[in-house]
Amino acid sequence: MGRGKLRIYLGAAPGVGKTYAMLSEGHRRTERGADCVVGFVEHHGRPRTEVILHGLEQVERRTLTHRGATFTEMDVDALLARRPAVALVDELAHTNVPGSRNAKRWQDVEELLRAGIDVVSTVNIQHLESLGDVVEAITGVRQRETVPDEVVRRADQVELVDMSPQALRRRMAHGNIYKPEKVDAALSNYFRPGNLTALRELALLWVADRADEYLQQYRGEHGIRSTWQARERIVVGLTGGPEGRTLIRRASRMAAKGSGSEILAVYIARSDGLTAASPKELAVQRTLVEDVGGTFHHVIGDNIPDALLAFARGVNATQIVLGSSRRRSWQYVLGPGVGASVARDSGPDLDVHIVTHEEVAKGRGLPVARSAAQLGRNRIVAGWVVGTVFPVLLCLLLTHVDADLGLANDMLLFLALTVAAALLGGLWPALASAALGSLLMNYFFAPPLHRFTVSDPRNIVAITVFFGVAVSVASVVDLAARRTHQAARLRAESEILSFLAGSVLRGETTLDALLERVRETFAMESVALLERASDLEPWKPAGSVGPGPAARPEDADVDMPIGDHMALALSGRVLPAEDRRVLGAFAAQAAVVLDRQRLVGEAEEARRQAEGNRIRTALLAAVSHDLRTPLASIKASVTSLRSDDVEWSEEDRAVLLEGIEDGADRLDHLVGNLLDMSRLQTGTVTPLIREIDLDEVVPMALGGVPEDSVLLDVPESLPMVAVDPGLLERAVANVVENAVKYSPAGTPVLVAASSLDDRVEVRVVDRGPGVPDEAKDRIFAPFQRYGDAPRGAGVGLGLAVARGFTEAMNGTLAAEDTPGGGLTMVLTLRAVPSGPAPARGTVDAGHDPGHYGGDDPAATAGAPGADRAGTDHPGTDHPGTDHPLDTGHDRDRTTRQKAGPQ
């Protein structure tokens, strides 16, 4: 039995119509006679979705009970037993309730596909695993329910269900997605135009890339080499010269004229190792390409035009941008140049743009740096042709032209060919040219003609001198050519090493960047830096770049030892011996970079220790007065009570005892904060997380403030929170006491709690002087007190301890302006996920919120106390636990500076 086919409807946001499209497809297949059933669909109370669900056979769901709460999930066993041709399964990224057959719904779908059942499903773009960071940057919330990208990419069909942000917001306003009481919260938070536009673009780009993968696969399977101009792809050919920046900017302007255009910059390096291109200039051009949204590619190839065209056709490019040649006029006798060759061979499917620049016709500088012992195969062949073929042609020309130039002039012409052979091919072609020229002059031009004898002794001397001069000139020219190549190579090496040393000393190069530079410089496939503790220990990679790096030095094509227990391993080709000098410098710098990175880590640890010492010093300075004050009060009251000289009345005794109690309370509070701060600084705070209701903890935290100084609004219907009750009580107490301190007399502090999807917020609102924006973060630092405390005293640890405890429970504590004046402390905690009609205290505290419970996106976004008992099973077709809908405050508003510090 074959594998079933998977079709996925992909949407940018909840409400675009994925489920409706899936059900419409189910009706179409049913009308065509297909056996189609509904495996799982959640309509979320949307009338049109509920109506279209009628007429389709639905497989009964499986009921599960988890810690007293009841849930329904798709019954995979029932579907496998029913064996329909097509199953409609909504919300592919959904996480099943513990006790289900599989942990994720996409795993259920995989079982159905393996059984030969076709599946039609839905998923939102924010639930793709690879896009978690991007979606978090857009929405501010990390997605908890995700599906691996590979699952969606393997789908036989992926269809985008698209809707403009304006149309989606109108659907929302008309009540087609959520109930009226939830609309305002949704529109002002998750469904803001900016969020929807960004998510829509993300979905469009993902589908476009998927379509491009299909196109590339099809072209590869059918051997199509011609360009299909489905999307503008502009390839920029770089030489490493200064004109590269002009070409990149020109390509960027060309790409800007067409939406979706792509820029690919490619540098073609020869396969013989080091090149004459400036690594610094290439690095600058790589950065420029990335800045304009393109990609940089490094390709190996001896024939530049062929390699460039092969790369362009391989990526289905539509245009190639090249710079006008830097050759001088006379250099064109050596060939047409890269630009002309590419334009000639590009064919009708590739447009070639030749861009002028300031370096045109200024020359290419020194030749490509090669080995001193190798001038290149093409040059050697050309040298042999000039040294052996051209003398014969010259002899034929001189013998058939009726012009008696004389033996001396004939010798000069043959000597010119010998010099040319030496320039092109080196010593051996020049020697062959000298020998052949001597024989030809003896046979054709020195009497007696057509014989290898010479009758005139002067001619014998002339031919001998010619051969000697030819050999000498050939040797000198060959030596000069070799020295020129050596100089070019040394120049390339020195430029590489100079830039390398400078970047490493300035700390601009990371280990991965340095290894990538090694790979590109020596045209390798992969590079790895290996190390081990001793000769008996196995090698471990300290860093690597490229596919399949070597795990041991002996497995690499080239290895460069660095000391006794470190080595640089390169895979790809064997390097000539002369390249190892530069490689040794790279290896030494790699060891330096690795040591520096480790020293940076040690320095950071030392900085943390120094910060701890600073905290301890500040602690001693801060408590010198604050510890003595309550102790002095207690000591004075106790001394008075023990005095035999005064007869204290019961009222006086009560006052003195009250002073002792107050001093002891202040001392206990101060010592508690100091101990808590010490625990936070040493990282020994270990919260014992359990599920609890806020109304059981918050009232207990108000015991240290006067009863009439706080107004409490904590609804009993709030979701439970996963916290350490003791830490939460201390955090709330410190925040409330700080607010009461700064709140005007007669104006109580408001402590209100509300739920926002997968989180619960506790807001402590005061009407004090407030805190300026630039100081809002500093008030949470230890031993920080802004302004004079109007009542009481302290060492400035309360808010620092509160934030530390909150973060230890995976929560946050932040300061905001109170509308109308004052400061609002917002304590955000993780809500316990819940299903329909949950029983308090029955959900597993260790379960990750958002996995199977939670309210509808806007169910808890309104006022505190929103009832969660009547909500449907949440699914994943809405922001739900992944997208908090904050309606209490507009986080984008411009905060108003307050007059005084708090």
C-alpha cells in the first residue's frame, strides 16, 4: 500500500479562512465520490465554519481525562479502523493531551499517511519551527506549539490562504472570528496592521521559496539547463578588485525595480591556491552584499567565464552584472576577456550587463600569484608553440620572401622568438627555440645552403654566439619571470598576513570567521581546529566550517600542527609545500583567537566576581546605619523597661513594647532582604514551583502595610499560576511596601490582577511622584534609592529582590507610568494551561503552558476576572497561549516624564 498524500492550507494569521477552505475541499471531494471524513475540526464558535461542517461525516473524538480535567482529541485508532480515502485534520501544530497516542498532531497525521490515507490539514506560518525567532521578533512572544518545517515541506501540496490585513480586521470587527467582547482586545494587540502585514509577508515568502524548490527539483529531474525567468536573479561577478562595490550597488538598484529580485555575488577563484585578490576588499564586498540583502558565494574554477556561466545557470539566474575590463588595450591580443566571453556564451536566456567604473583600462596589476615552479599549463603550452612552431613558420616566411635581410637580421628575428618563448613558457621552451633556430639558420641561411655544414668561419662564430646569447637571454628572462611570480605571490601573502594580523589584534575576527577565511583562501571544502588535552586523549573540535570537517588530523588532506595538542585540519585537496608557510601563520592566529575567546570568558567571570565584591562592599556601607537604627531603638526600650528608677504604667509599657516589636520587625525585614540578595547573587535560589491561586498568596503579602493603604482586586476566576508561593509572596510584599512608601497620604495603592492568555499580570499602582524613563531600570539595581524616602528607611534592596525572585520563577517585573501620574509595577507570571471547565488544582504543574489548554485568544484579554469555564478546546488556530493580548496598557505609547524620582 502506497503512502497517502498530504495537502496543507497555510495561513498568515487566525481567521484568514484555512479551516473553511479545508472543509470546502472536503465537500468538493465528497461530491466527486471520494470517501472523505472529518478527523478533527475546531470551529471556535465561528458561524460560517460551523455551517459548512454540516454534511460531512465526522469521526467521533476520543475523550481523555488528565488530572480531573476532560479533553477531546482526534481518535487515530478510529480513523485507522474507518480507513477513509481522505481525512480532514485541522491544526497540524496542535499538542495532544498527555495520554494520547502521540505527543503531537502532526505525528498522528504521519500515521494516517503511512496507512495510505490522504490528509488535508491546516497550519499557521507562526507555528513553523524555523520561524520561531522571526515570529518572536514580530509579536514579542515565543511560539510554544510548533511543527517541524520538514513535515510541511514534505507535503504534496501547500496552498496559501491569503487575506489582506485590512480585510482580516474587517472580518474581526464584524464578529466573524471572535465574539464581540473579544474583538477590541484582539484588534488592539495581536491583530494590529503591522503584525498582520509582517506575518503575511513571511507566509508569502515561505510559499515562494517552496515553489522555487519545486521548480529547481523539476528542472533537475528533466535536465533543463536554460533559464526560466520565474524570478529575477541577478548574479554579480566579482574579481576582488575595487570595482566590485560599484557592481554590487548597481545590481542592488536593478533588483529594487522588481519585487522579489535576488542578488547573488560570486567570486571565482582558481584551483591553484592563493589568489591575487585582496582578502580585505573581498571581506568589504561580502559585507556590502549582505547589507543590500544579497548572498556571497565562493566558487572554484580555472576557466572564469565557464565557471561564472555554470554558476548562473545552476541558480536559474536571469541577469549577470560584470564590470568593464581593467585590461589595457594591448592586453586584448591575449584574448577577448571575461566580459566578452560571458556575453558571447550566455545565450538568449541570460542578460549580461557590462557596467563601467573608475578602474576601466587601468590594468589588472600583478599577475595571479602562482607557484614559482609552475607558470601554468596554458602558458607552458604557448611557450612551446612559440619556441618550436614559430621558428619553422618564420623560416618559411624568410625563404619565400624575395628580400635578402642578411644573416645578422635573421638571427635577431630568431632571437626574438627565443625571448618570447622564455617569457611565456620558461627556460625549456626557450632552449628548444635556441637549438631549433640555430639548426634552421645553419641549414637555410648560412652557406652552403641546405647543408648542416658552414664554409665561412665567421658564420660559425655568428651561429655559436647566437646560440649562447639565446640561452643566456632565455635564462635571464626565465629568472625574471619566476621572480615576478614570486614577488606577486609574496605580495599576496603579505597582504593576507597583514590584514589577518591586524584584524586578529583588533579583536575583529571570531574563530569561525578566521576558519572561513582559511577555507576561502586555500580553496578548501572544510577546515577544523582540533585540540586534545594529552597524547592519550581523543581529538575534539574547537571550531569548524564547511561540510564534513575532519575529526582527526590524519583524516584531513592537509594538517598543520600547532604545538603539541592542537592542529588545523583542512579537507578538499592537497596543498603545495610553498602554501604551508601562509597556512602556518593562519594556524598560529587561530590558536591566538581561540585563547582570546577563552580569556574573554574568564574575564567575564572575573567581572562577575568583582561585581560580587562591589555588592558586598556596598552592603557593608549601606547597613552600617540601617542595622544600628532598629537595634538602638530596641536597646533603648529594653533598657527603659529594666530600669528600677522609673515606675512605668501599663500604657507606657505597651508603648515601649510596641517600639521593641517595630524595631524587631524592621530588623527582620532588613536581614531577610540581605539574605535574599545574597542568595540571588550566588545563584542559590531554587524555586519550588507548584500550582496555586493568586488569591491565596497576594493577600498574605499585604501583612506588612496598613490595612487602609491598599485596595485589592484579585478575582477568584483567574487561572492558576505556576510559582513558588514563598518567593511570590516576598516579591509582592516588597513591591507593595515600596509603592505604599511613595504613595501620597490618603491615596491607597491599587493591587489588581488579570489574565492575558498564557500569563497572569499583577499590577501594583501608586499615585506617587513617579520615576523618569531613564531611571526605570536602575531602580531594580541593588542599593539604589531615588530621592528621599518619605516614610521609613531601607538599603534599596526591596525591588532588586522582588525582580530576582520573579525571574527565578520565569516571570518578569517591570515599571510603567501610571496614567495621570505615579508608577505602576507590572509582575507577569506564567499561567497554568487549562481545558474546558477545569477543576482548581488539578492540572499538572510540570506541563508547559500552551501545550493543550488555554483560552481563546481574547477570552481573558479583557478585565480581570474573565471566566474561562465556558471556552472551547483551544487548538492552535489562534494566538492563544502564543500571543498575549495586552489590553491593560498600550505598550507603544510615549511615556510621560514624571517630575520627581521615586
